[in-house]
Amino acid sequence: MDRPLRVDSEVISNAAEGGANWRLVLRIAEGWPETQPGQFLMLSPGRRGRVERYDPLLPRPMAIFRARRTGGETAVEVLYKVVGRGTSLLADARPGDEVRLVGPLGRGFPEPSPGERLILVGGGTGVASLFELARRSSGRARVSVLLGARTAADLMGRADFESLDVDLQVATDDGSDGTEGLVTELLEREIARGGAARVYACGPTPMMRRAAEITGAAGLPCLVSLENRMACGFGVCLGCAVPRSDEGYHLVCRDGPVFESGDLSWEGLP
Amino acid sequence: MTTAPDLSTNLGGIQLRNPVLTASGTFGYGTEFAPFMDLRRIGGFVAKSLTLEPRHGNPPPRIVETPAGMLNAISLENVGVHAFVEEKLPEIPEGVPVIASVFGTEIELYAEVCRRLDGAPKVVGIEVNASCPHVKSGGSEFGQDPAVLARLTRAVRRATSLPLFVKLSPNVTDIAEMARVCEGEGADGIAAINTLKALVVDVETRRPSLSNGLGGLSGPAIRPVALRMVWQCARAVGIPVCGIGGICTAEDAIQFLLCGAAAVQVGTANFLNPMAAVEVAEGIGEYCARHGVERVSDLVGVVEFPGL
């Protein structure tokens, strides 16, 4: 894997997309390494250029939605929800501001085999981890994307997924978009159609736990991408430990964020 | 001034190229930072605390953010001293001084870890983590009882010929007394401070935010407290003091030097800025150049206090 960068990136755009959803596009002038689908970065929410800010102190882990290279520079795109102090500060960043980040970090999703059937299951902000995987796989594998949210307004990145050559299905808790119900119910239905498939899931822990149960019962492989509190993102704070299925802990940042569902002890996940 | 300031530092017999180290538990085993910096540009680093056997650490959640700080309860997850010597040390580039941090639940376990580090390449010193709960004292920290701290320092002093530093717990009434105890038992230097014992409660669940309940507070939030304690230690002992506590910038570090620290350790800042320690070292050099300071050691302890 290429080495991550610590860099002050320039905000190209930062805009609300309905509900609490925001899209931030950052320009990295040079040296951004090749990004694997499922990798993440650490964004310092309050720091602007040389002006330091220590409250909130810690950078926030964010999935890399997409990284597009033009010549030497790279536009890195992040989808986020304004939920607390850190993300509120991030929403204040204006075009031209400098935002500090460290990335790309972690081990992403393995590449699918040609012709393989993939079922991607995303909920909440977890949707953002799946877009690059869906985009890169859409030409060479058979891809179903199942997205879940509370309401239509909460759903992230719908239009981006619609632009891909994938089978897109949506579930919302209130039925305001797609099927009324949980995205894991769409997964059960999709699996019931039979045949081999590999499932990739990213979202709230209960969603991924359910996806692991469903795929376990069906005997299908399932990869999950975990979100967790972390202070550094590169394996030194040891704050993002999750219990292994045998003994001890994985670090989400270093050993993941993508794991085989069977390698985790689901009862002990935060 | 025509020549660059001399940043070289003698810390209790360890020769460092500059006075900026990184704190145990915030710098892994060094190699994690290789993508971000040339490790030879900092004075050296204090590795993650080592126990005799590997430890898995606490269940999650292990960290929680606080105003300008963070609380952690990792419980000293580490690979154990054997794997450190066999697997981690060889990966560290030549020319990078490593101080090994040691830790145990009983005095004899500390001493045994020190003996296992004897003669290990690249290890230039030992830092004793005195903030561990002492099983025989009912779980209070070794560093909270002067008699226990004296016995611990005496035992590790006998177990190693390397320069020996004791990292003090701030969870005491009189930290200067603790520093004097360590000096009296033959320590070559003091490192201060470790994290402050602290608590955050989640009001929705009405439970502590960390699985362990209590945690250790670190980051800029503790810096003024740390500076006061380092100043007190430096006035109390003749051996060098390594200042630790919320240092993020060169200005922060220089405050510690002025208050008597011969060197500093950058800790929590490494998490949010993996280049922090190099930037602190460079900034100290720029400060010296700007103020016509020829040797960084000329800054140590020169703070002018009214009435003293």
C-alpha cells in the first residue's frame, strides 16, 4: 500500500444535500496515493490552514467517497452528516479554506472476481464507503446495491449510485423512498433469489450484525466495513479496538476497516 | 547569528540531537510514523510500555474526547518485551534512539522486563511507568506512595545499567516529593507527567463513557497543570526532568524548557498531527535563532518568577 499523506487540502466545495447530509470536495495538490475502495481519511474539523484549534481535539474518520485524479492533483470527496460539534465545524468550511487531513488509511475492500455477483448493503453514512467499490465493480461483476435510510431525505448519495450500471434498491423506515422497512430485509429477499454472491456491508452496527446473520445462515461470504471512534487512524492510539472472534482485538484503522464478518465477535462490538 | 543553534541535549547520559522525544503510548513502536517523517529528525522516542507477557488491553470503548483533550483506558495493550526485542526493534531505522517504557503489576515484573532489555540494540534508556495499579497496594498507582515508589526505583535501578527515568503520576498531592524519592534511589532523570485520572459519564446510558470507568486525561487540557508540576520537579531535584503534558507546538515545548525541563515529550498531539514532533523540534530551532540563543540548553530553567 502507498504511504498516507498529512496535508492541508483546499476546499473546492462544501454543500448541504438535504437532511443532515453534506458533501465536501477537497483538492490535494500533489502526491495523493492510489485509493482503494473502502479506505478512509482523518479530517480535522476545526483547523483552517495554519490556525490551530484544539477543541474539538481529535480528527474525525471519514470514508473516502471518491478520489479523482486530474494531472498531478486529486479531488477527494467526502459525504458526511452534521450530527455534532465536529461535523458542524466542518460544515462551516468555505471554498478556499484549508482543511487538514491524513490519508488514505486502512485496508479497503478486496477486488471482486470477474463475473462475480456482489450485493452491497449500505445504511446511514456507511453508504459512502461503498460507492467506489460499486463504480469500479459495475463493469466486471454483477452488482446489486441496497441502500437504507430513515427517510428519503436522509439517504446519502442516491443520485451518484443511480448514475452507475448497477441494480439499485432502496429501503426507508417510513417508505418515503423505495420499500418501507429495513435494508436488511432487501438483503434477505435478494439472497432468497438463490445463487452464489459476496455481500459487502457498511452501516450502523445493528445493520451489519443482521447482515452477518443473514449471510451466515445462507452460507455466503460477508465483508463489513466498521465505523469506530479513533484518535489517530494509523494504529497508535489503540482506541478503535474491536473484539476478534478468537481472542484479543483488531484495530479498525490498521486491520480494517474492512473485515470478514466471521473474524469479529459481534456481541462485543460498540 | 551565522551558525544554526545547537539543539543537542544530554538527558541523564543520553545524547540526543534535539530535546524533542515522543511520549510512550502515542508513538507505537516508531515504525507507524515512518510514512510521515524521518525519525532521525526528532531526538528519539519512548516506545509503548512493555510488560513481560503480551497484553490484549481493555474492551471498547477505550477513548472519549473531552474539551481540548481525550480520555483513554487502553490498559497498556502491548506485544510484550520478547516480541519488542525480536520483532519491533529490528524494524526501527539505525540512528534513532529508543527509550523503552516498562511496566508491571508487581515490582519484580518491572525488574524482569528491564533485565530482558539489557543489551538490546537501539535501546538507549529505560523509562519506568509508575502509573500502573500496584496489585499489592490494592490497586493504587506505584507512583502514589513514596515508599512504594522508592522500592520500585531501587529494584529497577539494580536491574539495569542503562540511563533510568521514572515517569511520575500526577495523581499525587506533592509531585516534588516523588521526584526527590526517585533521585534518592538512583534514577538518572524524571519524566513528568503521566495522564490525570479522570471520568466522563454518558447521561443517556448513565454509565461511564469508557468500558473501564475511569481513564487518563491527556492533551492541551492538561498542559498548564503539567507545566506547574514540571516546574516543581525541576526545582526539587538535580537530575534532568523530561517535560510531558499536552505539548502541541514549539511554543508549548519552550514553556517547559524555560520551567526547567531539559527535554520534552510530545504525546497526544501525535494522534492529530503525525508530524507534530518534527514541527516542534524545528520550531524550537527557529525560536533559538530568532532570540539569539546559541544552545537550547541555555533556555532550560531560566524562567523569571516574581518573588523567587
